[in-house]
Amino acid sequence: MLSDREIAQQVQAKPIGAIADQLGIHHEDLLPFGKQLAKIHLNSLGRSSRAPGKLVLVSATTPTAAGEGKTTTTIGLGQALARSGRSVCLALREPSLGPCLGMKGGATGGGYSQIMPADRINLHFTGDFHAITSANNLLSAVIDNHIYQGNLLNIDPRRILWRRVIDMNDRSLRHIVLGLGGKQQGIPREGGFDITAASEVMAMLCLASDLNDFRQRLAGTLVAFTYPGAPVFAEQLQVTGAMLALLREAIHPNLVQTLEGVPALVHGGPFANIAHGCSSLIATRMALHHADWAITEAGFGFDLGAEKFFDIKCRLGKLDPQVVVLVTTTRALKLHGGQKKAQLGKKDLIALRDGLGNLDKHIENVRRFNKQPVVALNRFAGDHAAELALIEARCRELATPFALCTHHAEGGRGAAELAEKVMQVAEQSQPYKPLYPLEMPVEEKIKIICREIYGADDVAFTKQAAKDLRLVQQLGYNQLPVCVAKAPGSLSDDPKLYGRPRDFEVTVNGIQINSGAGFLVVLTGDILRMPGLPKHPAAEAWQLRDDGSIEGLE
């Protein structure tokens, strides 16, 4: 069987200018990064006079170590729609170096449903993550320098909220002490690093509607408190102009193509377990205004990225997807039903039946937003016919459109059935309904998400969380939407609870105010904003070949 790299090597990529032409992008708005990559200037949005196309959101059942192939399905669906003569543009997230070098590997699809050039997209790409890291850490450096230089703002070093970031999995940096080494090294204090995908700068870039909105978000970011308890915002440190200058290229979406020449805008990369998990609003709008069909995805399972897509991104950006695709596999559902990973190749209808509860719950969740899901069963080579039939039968019981997909092996041709079901459902779409009104008390917003989307019986708030709730109310941020940070591998906040957990309680440990991003981050369970590396990181297999390609990046 050919590797992803070997498959991609068989394809002659179109010049990036030709891909831009497919979308009607003016050449003055095309900012090339070589022959296969380009940025599309924000001005392109204003030049388009066509009516917005239809929006498709791709999500999934709760992710497992077996892999579900959400990005691969997004790409395969786009290629299938293009094969049927439709104008299509994908809107995807950029990969983070941390997971690529750690456990996840690349994030550009697979088989015959890939975007390319995969090695460049996975490794540095056009530098957006580096720009976000630099802007974030400039603000960190200025905060510490302000205190060192006399602290005119009277910042309390114990109450600095802004953390440094790095695009790497490094558990040793989660909690550190800064400023050691004497008087010339700064003021000693506790601090730490998050991964760049968790930076509020990343969230702001992905939710900004234009450059001016981005500027205002940066300026209004809460970064610390004074000794008396007054809030300190980034604009008071007089550095947001420099931050925006560092981000001047990063705000423009990146254009690449699939193996079958379908345009893909790849922009922004917040994680759905610690942020809102969607590509940029600008890229989504650009895809909608330059194609008849825009296909985007939300990170992890529907309970994480897709809930935030509806309650945060759609509300802010006035978006309304016509269709939600739920990706699943027999392997994932058997894992949720108790089968061991090493045994997934064996037929096990009992484990599959037990795992179907996870699919049931996600279908219910889609319908809570007044949307009809289409289940895309991503077929693996070793899948058993009886297991495939069982999943299809469950979808019939739940009156849910179902499509068996082989796009990994066959590209767009293997997602033709899925494309047909998506087009049918799109014709009957109803406006989406948010899960909660913004004026609802924050505590109630959290409870609604935990009870209705996760299936929890109750929600427990620690003393710190209760204190944070009072601060949110005091500062007037109680009407912001909430962005729950929780374990991605379970509907609950306990990653060990597979399937469809019942009779559980979600513990809220704290609430962070992301005033620039425009949401409240609700920390549950043992969630971490800086991942660690596994015992044997994927980086151990990487080698640079003589031709400049990278071995091991699959």
C-alpha cells in the first residue's frame, strides 16, 4: 500500500494562481509563497459580489486512538462535490507543530484525500503560528519589563493572567519561575507556557472580522490586575500596535489545494479541547463568498468543536451551516463499546452495539441546534460487513441519513454517496438555534452545556470557580459565550469514561476571561493547556532526505 507521501508524489499540482482563478480571486489579492502556496489578501472579501454559498460543518463522534479521519472526510467530501460539477472551497485549520512532532502526526488528510504540499503545511507553513507566538510573547516581555522599569500601572505580579506560549509539547514549561539570577534579570515571579494553539492571540485572529476588529480585540485583552484589584488591559502597555505589525501577514488566509485540485483555505489552529477549535472566520467567509459550497470542520467531537462553532463562531459571524456531517468508524465505536485497541480488526458486534450510544448522543446533540446530521462512516480496509450494516441500521432507526465512505482509498469518487446525501439535506435546512441566550447567567450556560451536550447529571463548582464567577460578574463579562475546556476523549470530563457515560458530574475548576477573544474559558477536570510528549514522540522517526522531503511525517 502506498504511503500518503507516495500518493501525493503521483499528483502534478496546479499552479497556485490557477487555484485562485477557480475561486475568482483577483491576482492583486494573491500573495504567493512559492508555486504551491499563497495568502489571499483580506481585500478579496470586499471584491466578491456573488451571493454566499452553502456551508457544511464536518464534525465527529468522540475521538479515539483508532482515528476517525475527520479532515480526510472533509477533503474527500469537497472533492466529491467538485466531481459533480459544484464550485467548492474548503476552510481548514492549520496544523500545530506540537502534535505533529508528538503523537498525532500530520494534519493534512490522508490517502487520496489530502491537501498539499503536506510537508510544508505541517512544518512551519507560511509562518502564522510563529507570528502568533512572537506577538503573544512580546506582550509577556513588555509586562515583565514594565514591572522591572518601575511598574507605573501598579501591576500585581501575583495576578498576571497573560502567559507565554510555544508551538511545542513541553510539559516542563507548564509552571516555571521567571526572573531568577539577581537584580538585572527582572522581578522573580511564577509563570508558565501554554501551547501556541491555546494563545488568546490565536483565538482573536480566528474570530476577528477584519484588521480593525483584530486591533480592538488586542487592545481590549485583559492581562493582569493591579494591587488594589483593578483590571489591566493590553492597550495600557502601549504595545498592541507592534503586536498587530507582527501579525500583519498572519491575518490573511492561506490558499492550497487538494490532490484533485479543489481549493482549500487553511487558516488558524485553535484546539477544540482548550479553545474554540475552528478555522478563522475570515477564511470561512472567504470560502462562502468565492464558492457555491464551503466545507469546514470543527475540532475533536461534536461536543467540543462543533458546540463552540455554533454557540461562539456562528453567533459572532452570523453563520448558519446547512448540513452537519458526523464522521465515525466501526473501530472508534467498538473502542467506545469496550473492545481493546489491539483487537479492533476482529469482528465484535457486542462491543459495537455497546459503543453505538456514543453515536446516538452526538446525533441528538446536532439536533439540539435544529440541524439534521448526515453520518459519514469512514470505511477501513478490515471492516466487517455485519458491523457496517449494524451502524447503517441504527441510523435508519434514528431517521438519520447515512453514507458509507471510501475517500481515503478512492478520493472524491469514494465520497460520492456522502456528497449526494449532503446536497439533499441542505435543501431542507432550518435556521440553527443557539443552545443558550447570552444574557443567561454564566453558571446556567455552563450547566446547560454539561447537561444537554455532555449528558452530565450535575455540575460542581470549586471555590476557585465560584470566585471566578463573581469576578466575571463584577467586571461585566457575564454576557459572553462560554468555551468549555475539557478532555476530548470522553463526553464527560474524565477521559477514561468511553461510550455514552451516564450518572456523572462535571467539575469546574476555574474560569478564565478571554476578553479579546470574546468568550469565557471554563476549565474542567484535569485539562491542560500545554500537552506533553509521549514516551516515543513521532519526531524520533523523522529524517530529512537528500531531496529535501521529510521521512516519517505522515
